[in-house]
Amino acid sequence: MTLAMIKHANFRNVKVRYSDKGKGRVIVLLHGFLESIELFDEFSTKLSRSFRVISIDLPGHGKTPSLGYIHTMELMAQCAKKVLDSLYLKKYVLVGHSMGGYAALAFAELFPENISGLCLFHSTALPDSEEKKKDRERVAEIVKHDHKQFVSELIPKLFDPENIPLLKGEVLKAKQVALDTHTEGIVAAIRGMKGRPSRELVLKNARFPVLFIIGKKDVLLAWDNLMLLTALPKRSYHKVLEHAGHMGFYEAPEETFKAVRKFSRMCFLGKG
């Protein structure tokens, strides 16, 4: 990633880092938990041959500072909107990976008029179960004491075990980005995800097309549960990755790139 592609926008007295690549109709990439724009580098570069691609470091991640003790998905959506408004952009396809999908759904609820299409990339509109909420709080306490151990255990779980020997560099990069994430940002995001509401109605009422990218080997989000959500939007599309876990842009880069490119072209042509 070249320095010329890196820019900043002001949001609530902090500098939000983002990258801006390519020309034309706009795709916005929102990364997941413990991630940053670096993980989307190759993916965004390929997309930038056909589109203008904006990738944003969400609050408490990458080089964007934390904004408080809880980063709600609405806060992350407002942060992304501020970046896009600073560029005078009015319409775009939003692609949200994992936590970025939660933020994208909050964005779609708050600013539906700006969305040409929405891609949930290993993400869900369902809220945490009560059991999951308790687990989030337990994890937040663990992170406060030893976030390195937490990262070391979590990152490999994001990949299909069969892919790990083939993607050692990608696993290492994901781990390093996660290790570089400050503890306060990790905890704030955990609590923000814990408190997010159901956004099934956002999908059901969407006036824009929705693409679901689903990993068959995803241990965080069961693929069959995600398939049920694909019935909610009026204009719904899905891509099931047979040999991917939670990191499809690494585990199935060509499949996911082609799916997002095809979907985005369709959205901008108004054929969805």
C-alpha cells in the first residue's frame, strides 16, 4: 500500500485513516474485528481496476484512535459516513466483513438513501444470544489482562484448518494486525458488538440488492443459519464458499473478488 493512497478525515476530534484507490463508481470496504485496511490491501487493489475503492480503519482499529469505552455499530457507521461525506460521495456499494457487516447494517438503517448495494461478507443481521453476550464480557476481561494470548488463539480459528498450511503468510499478517490493535479498541468493539440489535428488518425492508458471502467452514457463523437470512431481502444474492472459513478474501480470493465485482456492477447498473 503506497503512502499516496492513505488519507485522513476528522470525526469527533480524531483522525480516521482510510485508503482511496482507483476511479469510477464507489465501493466502500469496512473491515472486521481486530482487522484494518491492510488486510483488504490486495482485495481492494484488484477491485480498484474497475471501481474507486474506499477502505476505512474503524474506531479503535488500525491507525484510527479509540473514541470511548464502547464503540457501537452506529458509531462506526457514523464514522464511515463522515469519511464518505468528506469526499462528497453520495452513492456506493458497502461491503462489510464480519464486524464491518454489523457496522454496514447500522449504516443501512441510518443512511439507506446512500446505498446502492450491501454485501455482508461473513456477517449476520442477528444479534448476540444471551450466552454470546456473557461470553463477550468474559473475553473483554481476558483481553484487558492478556490480549496477545487472546489474539494468538483466535486468529487461526478464523480460517478453515485445511487452508492454514497454504496461507501461512496471510495468517501471520492477520495475527500481526490483530496484535497491533490497542487493548482499549478491542474492548470497545467487543462491547459494541455485544449491544447490537437485530437488523433483520433492515434486510427485509432493503430497497437495494444484498449479497451474502458465506463460508461453509466458518466456525463463528454457521453457514446454514446465514442461508436463512438470504430469504429476507427482496433482491438477494449469495455466494457459498465451500472451502473457506471466516476469511474468504484470503481463503477464496478469486471467488470473492469476482462475486463482489459482479454484484457491484449490477448494483450500479440498477439491474438488481
